[in-house]
Amino acid sequence: MFRCHLCREVVPPNTRPIRRVVETRDRQYPFRPTANRFKRKPRVDDPDRKKGRIRYRDDPGGAGREIVREVLLCAACAAGRH
């Protein structure tokens, strides 16, 4: 059960809410060295190679968008019937 943020009606149990993004913002993500950790699989033709060797990769960062606010809507409000 939840209350629709638009019409303020209480929705029956076991009804999934429909989420709508209302506000977003631009975001700059910084460069992060050795942020991503993973295991490298050993090659089949090289029996001397260590198993499960851990490697690191840099995260380049960049630009993106983040959700600031979203609302929960009932099916009627999401379809525009209210």
C-alpha cells in the first residue's frame, strides 16, 4: 500500500507504484585511480601463471545526470486519467 503523490489516494495492497522522475541535476564525477578491482582468468596455454590474479583499472569519471526527486503514482494518475 502507498499513497499516490498526485491524487493523494491510498492504493490497494500488492499494487506496484509507477515512479516518475520530477527533477534531475547535472553531475561531474571525478577520476578515480584503481577504483575497479577484478580477477583475471589464467590463460589455458600458460600453466605458470598465477590463478586468480587481481588487477585494477582506473575509473575515468565524466559527466552524468542524477535523480533529485521522484514521485510514486497510481495507475490512473500515470495514465493521465486524474
